[in-house]
Amino acid sequence: MAPYDRSGLASTADTPGTSSKRASLAALASAVVPGWGQIYAGRPERGKRLLIVDGAIVALSLGAILWLRLDVLKLWVSTTALASMMVVNLVLLGYRWLVATDAYQSAGEPAPRWQTNLVIGVVAFVLVIPHLIFGYLTVTQYSLISSVFGGPEPVALPPETTTTTLSGDPVLAPVTTMPAVVTATTVGPALWDGLERLNIALLGADSGAGRQGLRTDTAIVVSLDPQTGDAVMFSVPRDLSNAPLPDGMGRWDCDCFPDLFTHLYDAGETNPAVFEGPDTPGINAVKGALGEMFGIPIHHYALVTLDGFVDIVDALGGVTIEVPVTIFDNEYPHEDGSIESMTIEAGTRHLNGHEALAYARIRRQSNDFARMHRQRCVLEAVVEQSSPTEILFRFGAIAEALKRSLVTDIPEERLADFIDLLPKLSTERIVSLQITRERYKSGEGDGRVYYDIERIRDDARALMDNPGSALADLGLDSLDGTCGEGDEDPSTGL
């Protein structure tokens, strides 16, 4: 094929060497921007048409992003949308490859084989790398969503159907039977449609060496007001020994779980007949007890194992914590079951996953009250310091850590609803109820501590109803500035 000059007419001015060079540059130019290579090769009309196609693709993409705005994120939590993006990615790769090949062929006589192979390699690198990166992120996200959130949404009660809360009071069912399919626009009612608050249990579980079953050493309930974004956090002491149970659940005369709260999950797993419900017996037990304790239904839960937490923090590159007081444990139980001496010095510390977990777990020379505050502060720091750029670069490791360690009953169909909440949420507006022995202890004996459940429930309701006045009335603080409270006084250590 004869090369073309800028007018589109055949030219004899190019030697084989310059013709080959022009072909290579034309292919590279169209690999970067489809159409540039055709213009450079002397096919301006074809190049202009391709540039128009490029402009239309870019305009449509930007227009969709500006129109959807936050809804664009919903595409990344839908396996259907992710699969569609994979197809589009492959189509665009094919389009760019064909245009680059056309530019190469339009520029002159075929080049020597070695030069052709070199050009193909360079062009393929320019073409494939961005599509490969996008494809990797898409496939990884697809695998994460389908693995962790792949379960179908439970069938809800029809509208205006009477049911009961965990406490037995009749109420109208808060959700409808319309399932949500996550696309750019959510179909059906939002997750919190008809709900006063959305309540989620965050559980940290330890099933390390030397321990029987799985222990929920960390139990935090996050209660969200979907209209305002206000959030309240309730942490349950691991030693609470009279967690109330819903009617018909459990096998104890006290209608409670008389052992340590941290053992409740395992009790559910070993007594499945008396902990029936929509989830596993252990989760049914924990959600039922938390709901009774705070007088609210627990709509969803997320459980992370301790070693999984370590992996997640490490995948994020660690977390920076302002440690007000040095804490230590000469017999700290490592995740692998071994015992070590662990010290977290006071000051601004950048902690890896193992150290962050230790900071959240240590209670020797301290107390459960301080430990619960540290747990909440570590969670806040992880959220605040997880920038989108950092997550993007570490996404593969983060996704693998989540797949290994995260269990939840939040269905994929409802993930888009949480994205709708993002603009309303702020860690600066999180308030926390401090369930301490000093304030709520009602008795003890046989190595167990009993708490005033009615007072806990009343204070929780006051905090949810009016966080501003309740903070002052109950003498509470917002989450900011509470990290390490209680560490100064080891006299109450457990």
C-alpha cells in the first residue's frame, strides 16, 4: 500500500525507512487517541470521523457522571453493573486496537518483521495497561461483592402487616416486599423506608488457638438516623453477664444469658434449637440480645475476625492513632495463640494491623471502659484515613482481606442505599454511650458482673431521641477526644 500525503494523495517521497517510522508513530498515536494516527498518516477525513466518535464517547461518559453524581458509586456495588462494565471495557479495547491497526496499515508499506513486532508490543502496552487495570479492579470488586454480599435479601412482610418488635410490642412492618435491584437508580423503597432508625451490629470475633468456639469480644451497635445522618454508638462490655433475650429465645429462667456476653455467640451455636431465627443460631442470639438491651431491632450485622482486622489494617498501610497514655500487656495473646509482651507508647503512633488490634484489645492495667473507647476510636481513624486514592492502590489486598474475614447479612441489593447515606454521615457527629461499671453495674458474684439493663435502655433511647441534650444530661462526650479515657486509672482494671 502506498503512503498518503496530507492531502490524501499517494506520495512517493517516503523511503521504506521513513514509511516504517511513520507507520509506527501513526499506530502509537491512534493507540493513545483513536484518529490521531490516521491524520498523521495522511487520512485526515477518516481521522476526523474517528475523533468525532472519541468526543461522543467522552461526552457521554462525562455527562453520565455529572448526571448520576453519587449514583455512579452504586454501579460499583452491583454485580450486574460490574459485569456490564467488563463488557464495555473489552469493547473499548477492541475498538482502540482496530483503530491503531488501521493507522499502522494506512501509513505506508509493511515494515520489517522485527519492527512490526516491536510496534505491536509498544502499542499493545499503551492499549492494554489501562484496560487491564480497570478490568482488574472491576473483577476484584465483582468477586468481593458476590462473595461477601451475595446472599439474597430475605422476603419482607407486605406493607401494613402487623408484626412485633423484639420486646413484643405490636408495630407495623417497616419494610415492603419490593426487592431492590441496584442500578444507577435504586428501584423500590430504600433500606430504611418506614424505619425511624437503621441499626447495625459490628462484631469483632476471636477464635484463636486455645479458645473454644468463637468469642465476640467486640460488640458495637451503630444506630443511624437516615434523615439527618446522626449516629449513636453503643459498646457492650464483654463481661456483661445478664444480657436480656427476646421472648421464646434461650433456655434460662432469667430470660437472659447468665454467662459473659462474649460467650453468647458460642452458646447460640451449641444450642441451635433455642436460638432460631433468620441467621445462624450464634448471630440470632447476639442480635436478639443487643436488640433487647437497647430497645431497638437490629436490622443487620457485620462480623470481622481478629486476624481479618489485622489484614485489613495492613492492607490499608496501617493507621495513625493519637495515644494519650502508654498502655502495655506483658501477657498479650497474639492472634496465632502465642503470648507476647506488647507496649503502645503515648504520642502520635502509626500502627500496623497487629499493633492497632493490640491497642483496641489490651485491658490489663486498664479496664473495659477504656478498651471500648479505644475500639471505637480505632474504627473512626481507619474510616477517616482511608482515602479513595489509597484504597484504589491497595484495593486487591483490601478485597482479599475482606473476603477472608468479613461475614454480613447485608444483601447486595441494599448496598446502594448505604451510598445514599454517605453525604449525611460524619464521624464528627457520632456520639457514644459509655456503658461502664461505675454507672450501670447492678451487682456481681461468681466472677460475673451484672448491669442495670433498664437504665441502659432508657439512656440509649434518650440519646437516640435527642443526642444534643442527652449528651449534657448524661455527661457524655462525642467520639472525638475520648480515645484512651480510663487508661489513666489502672485501679479499675479487669
